[in-house]
Amino acid sequence: MSRVEFTPKGVCSRHISFDLEDGKLYNVKFEGGCDGNLKAIGKLVEGQDAEKVAAILEGNICGFKNTSCGDQFAKAIKEALP
């Protein structure tokens, strides 16, 4: 299992971390941002296929921004995958 640490850009969350094992996501944590929503994302993706999660969240925007915490999470996943 590898631990991934990612610093998002252009969003309210300051840090994203998660474990990646056999292409599955575990222990997803966001620091900062919309606490309840980001905790919910972590619960929803626990044990899910990382590529599938990235495909679902990629391109999601937040308000007037051209990205979101979910979109940044997708970027982190894609960078971490082989």
C-alpha cells in the first residue's frame, strides 16, 4: 500500500492524502474545504477503483472556479497511478 500526499491548487482544501493499494482507494482525507462534503467523498470512494473514481470526478467545478476539490482529487489519483 502506498500513501499519496497531494497539494491541490485553486480550491479551498489545502491538502489531500489517501492510500492506494491494487488500484483501490483507502483512507481518503482532505484538509480544509467543505468538511462534510469532503468527508462524504472519502466514505463514498473507500475501497473503490481509483481509475473509475478519477473519471467520475475529473472536470467537476466549484462555483466560479475552473476546478473543485473533487477535480483536484482526480488529478492526485491520476498522478499516483502507474
